[in-house]
Amino acid sequence: MASLTTMVSVAGASFAASFVEAVEALTIVLAVGVARGWRPALTGAAAALAALALTVAVLGPLMGLTPIRALQGVVGVLMLLFGLRWLRKAVLRSIGIVARRDEDAAFQRETRELMEAARREAKGLDWAAGLTSFKAVLLEGIEVVFIVIAVGAARGLMGLASAGALAACAAVAAIGAAVHRPLARVPENALKFVVGVMLSAFGLFWTGEGLGVEWPGGDAAILAFAAMFLLVGAALVALLRPRAAEPA
């Protein structure tokens, strides 16, 4: 039976990561809907969601056939690499080396490009618009699927991880349907920073378990690892931001 710490961490990591990816997908779907019509936008998004559901349905049972120790080791390494990648990007955005993602700017750019393409194409079923929506949802959704499987499989909490992801996607979809605008005010970089910390902590913990390490405190060690990655990330931002601000 998983501890309360693990259950909360799994649900939180799945929700936060899925929320970020859903916001990015929503921006593209809204741009397609405004520029080319809501029918191809929603059809493409629905097709992508169906493909993702099929992927989860196929991969989920396979996880149960894998020895738990091997699964923890492989998933742990992948999660550690994935989490450090998110954390690195969040740090670089925080110090200004990499530009922060602007959902309003991305929305305007995608809308402009889609409208220009519409003028060049003949009338008929808008396959290009539907494909744009499909690709956006599918690509962002693949990352969500990976995170759900990664954080849920190693502790047998696939249902909890899936519920966190579904709740995040439903929240973003509901807000998008209500306001019909990209969610520009979402602190996306802060969320990515938090997700990077959580995934890195899970990855380190499960990599050790896969190698047979008995962590002091059991599942509570995840919180210690999260604090460690958070402190290191915050220290890097504090140290590198002044240097990044200096003129070349």
C-alpha cells in the first residue's frame, strides 16, 4: 500500500505536468478554431485524444507484466532525465537566457499563419487545420502519457496518476471553452520548475530502488529529494541571473 506522501506526490506531479502541456495544446486548438473554424479544430483534437487513450490502453497492461524492480529502475532513469530537462529549461527561462513562452504571442502567430494558409488553399474539408490541431494535442499528450505511466506504474498508482492528468486537462478545457482565449496568465515557467523538481525527485528515488537501495525514511525520502532539487534550482537562478543580466 502506497503511503500518503507518495499518493499526494503522484497526483500532484501528474496534475501539474498535464496542466502545463494542456495549456500549450489549448493555444494551438484555439488558434485553429478562430482562424479556420471550430469543426476541424475540435475534430483534430478529438482524434488525438482517441489515439492517446488507445496508447494508454495498450501500454498500461504491459506495465503490469514487467518485474517491479526492473520497472522502477528504467522508469526512474527516464524520469530523472525528463525532470532535469524540465528543471534546466525553467532555470534558463528564469534567468533570461531562454525566452519565456508567451501564450498570447503564440496564439497570434499561429492564427496569422493559419489565416494566410487558408487564403492559398481551395475550399473544402479543411484537412490541414484538423491536422494542425491533431498534431498539437498528440505531441503534448504524449508527454502527458509518459508522465502518467512513469509516476503511476512504479507504485501501482496508474489510476491516481490518470485521475490527476484528466482533472488538469478537464480544467484547462473548461477554462478555454469559457474564455475562448489562451491562458496567458498561467505561471507556466513556475509550474515547469515545480514539475521538474518533482519528476527529478521521483526519478532519483525510483532509480535507487531499482538498484536495490533502501532509502532512509522510505517514501518520505521523495520529499527530501524534492527539497534538494528545489534548493539547487533556486540557487542556480540566484547565482546565474546577475551574470545573465550583465552586458556582453
